[in-house]
Amino acid sequence: MDGLELARLAVSAAEDKKAEDIVLLDLRNISGVADYFVICSGNVSRQIDAIADNIQEMLKAEDKTIKRRVEGPGDSGWVLLDYGDLVVH
């Protein structure tokens, strides 16, 4: 599965948990850090955790070899999921 397909799957997983203001940015020509960046919002820490958990579960189900790094607890108001070519915040 390529980076764009993973990014679209992350968007779908965020939508499933009612994330708001979802944006998918294509950074391939402007950043060496990641190819795609997904940004979305949740209203409360419980929703932020649910969004992050759903994204992680759906991406892992699709690609068992995918590596990830997670930063920030949901109760801080933000979570960052780093999948190398895809970053979700």
C-alpha cells in the first residue's frame, strides 16, 4: 500500500470517529520529512484518543508491517502519529 492510500485510510478512520476539520496535505515536492500529512481535530480528550486509536487500528489491519511512533497523550489536546511517509496530527 502506498503513502497516499495510507493517508486516505487515515482520513477515513478519523471520519469514522467524527473528527472535524480534516485536511490531507501532499508534501512530496516540498518536504523531506513526510510525503503526506493529515491534520484533524477532536472536541474532547476522549474523542482525540478514539480518533488516534481508530487510525492506528485501521492502518495496522491494512499493513501488518507498518511502523509507527506516537507522541502526546490525548488529554494534552494533541496526538501525533508518525508512520514515516505519513504523519497524522
